[in-house]
Amino acid sequence: MKRLVAALALALAAPGLAAPAAKEAASPEVYLSEDGQTVYLIGTLREGSFLKFDAALQDAPKARWLFLASPGGLTIEGRLIAALVRKRGLDTYVEYYCASACTQVFVAGRQRVIGKEAALGFHQAAVVDAKGRTKGVRLPTTRKLTATTVFGINGNDTLRLAYELAGIDPQFIDKVLQQSHSDMWEPAAPELLAAKVVTRLAERPELLLPPRAVSRAEVTARIAQLPLWRQVKQSYPSEFERAAADTWRLANSGAGLETAISLTRADLTRLINPRLLTASDDLLDRMLALHARTAREQRERDYPLCDRDRLIDNRPPDPAQAAFERNEDLLLAEALGSPAVSTPPPRDVAINLLANEVMPLIGKSYRRGDADSGAGGCRMSYRTYEAIGDLPKEKRVRVFRALLAYPKLI
């Protein structure tokens, strides 16, 4: 029973938001600067990214720099691109964000430079199926690879080889390969320099920024229009600055500003969760009604917001999701600005409520393995909100509060 409840808690880690496990964006744009000396690669590394990059390099005999802005993607695509970077002796540069499989490409550079506010993200490689669903992790082995090994490669062995070829500190490599694939590690600049991941820090942008680059001022102006962000700035100023910086990086790494805000918003909702636990019954009842209504609408439309490719492909925001987020933001902001009036339920009470009132209603979803993938977990979360919303009035707020409490308690 504990495993079942834990799976539910994970599926509901970001209430109401159908976001992928990792911060992902659009397939990469690859193009050359006007002088032909810089190649730009912006977005997620997906099937065919290497061919696109190879074609660009063939038309760039004078290329010296590779400007990277990517949240990662397919490890094999990153490895192939990294091989071309090494072959051409390119220098690599990150002004915004480079994570996961993108780091293989970055460390292939001769000079490896990051901007003053850039971030590099590291974690284990995960095994994914043809639909991009995470199927687990193959732990790194002691197999000795070479730069020309092609077939049958464990993704984490691929990462290790890329870092070893770059001369990175073995202890740093070990830490990366022990980092959960669902939890990105973003080391500070001094640690990156000490481990020889980065060869130099740039005090100001050293390459021409992409033509559609989003400035920090644009990000600040946009989020200043949103009530949840305004309340977070007042209640948690340091968290607000961190979230704004993350939004800026993601917006410039292929996601676009609105998608980046939606992704970062998920972190804000988790930040506010403790305040929801002490909110009034009336506020939680209104929030549950919003979730349950949205869940019913999603079921009737076959859960379009659980389509993982929606965020990856940077499609226009879904009107229903946009409306949900606007309404939930108002309730979250109200919770942040209100005094605590309730007490969170003890662990055993929360577990028993969920086990007795919710699990019998969604057990089939779990047995079908719905919690094993991002899209399945998303559908499971909607079914859960709908089930709680259908409970008798005297039960539903108590059960909803238990649902909010349990992820914090495990």
C-alpha cells in the first residue's frame, strides 16, 4: 500500500500541470552566424539532430564556435554531435542553459566557456521508449569505451566517456553518474572550473545572441503581470529571483517564454504547497472544485494536456490549460497572502484517508501501469482529482488536504 500511495504522490508532484519530468523544449534550431564563424544549436536533441548539425557544419568551413542552448534530449544524438565538435576542434559556449545530453556536446569543445548567469545541468541518462517515456536507468559499467565505439552502448557509459575525453575530474564524473535522472544537479561556477568542466567564465556575452533571444527585462515584465509571481516575490524574494532566472534560461533554450513560465510555475506551486496545507477549508474546497472540473473536461477530451510532445514541440498554449493556470494562480496567491488557519493531518491520518477513500477508485489505473510514464501519471492525477471531487462534501476537503500533505511527508 505504501508503494501505491508513493506512486500517487509522485504522479501528483505538480498539481494541475501536465509537465514532463525533465525541463524539455523544442527540437533544435541549427544555423550559422552571418560571418560563418559561429554555429548555433538551440533546443532539445531529438532524432535527426546530428544530421541537421552535420549539414550545417558542412556549410561552415570557417566555424570556430558552437553556441549551445539546450535542456538535453537523446544521449546518442549528443554523442554524435560531440564527435563532430571534437573532429572540427570547435570551442563551445553557453550563455543560458545546457543540461543532460547537451553537456556531452559542451565538454567536447577545446575552450569551454559559460556566461556569467549560465547554468549547466547534470544527471544520469535514462532509458526511454519510442514515445519518449522513461523506462528506467541502466547503471554505468566498467566497460572501456573509445571515441570510435558505436554499438550497444549504455547511455551512462556514453556520458562517462564524454567527460573522460574532456579530462574532467573523476570524482565529478562519479557524482554525475550517481545523480538521479529525475533530479538535475546544477553545480556553481567555481566547482565547474575546479573539475575542469569549464575552462573559462565570460564576464559579458562574447558571441552574438540569437535573434529571438528573450532578455531578463522581458521576463521580469511578463511575470510582473501574473498574480502568483507577484505574491511569490513578496513572500519568497530569493525563490522568486531563482525562478525568474530559470525562466529566462529555459525561454532561451528552445522553450519560448510562455512555455518556460508554465514549466517554472510548477516549481512555484511546489514551493507554496506547505501554505496550502494550512489554508482554510473554503479555499481548499474552491481549489479542489477547479481541479475536479478541469479533470472532467480533460477526460471528456481524452486528456490532451497529457500529451508529452505538447511542451517538447513548443505548441501554442492550450486555452483550457491557460484558463486553469489563471484561476489556480489566484487561489495560490490568496493562500500565500492569508494566515494559517488549519493544521496539516499527521502522516498516518493522511495515508489512511488516501488508502481508504481514493485508492479503491483509482486502483485500476495503477494496475495498468499508468504511473510508470509521464503521460500515464498525468492521466492518473486527473482521475484522482475527479474522484476526490466526487466524494461527499464532508469528506472531500479532508481527503484533498491529505493528498497535499502526503508528498511532503514521504
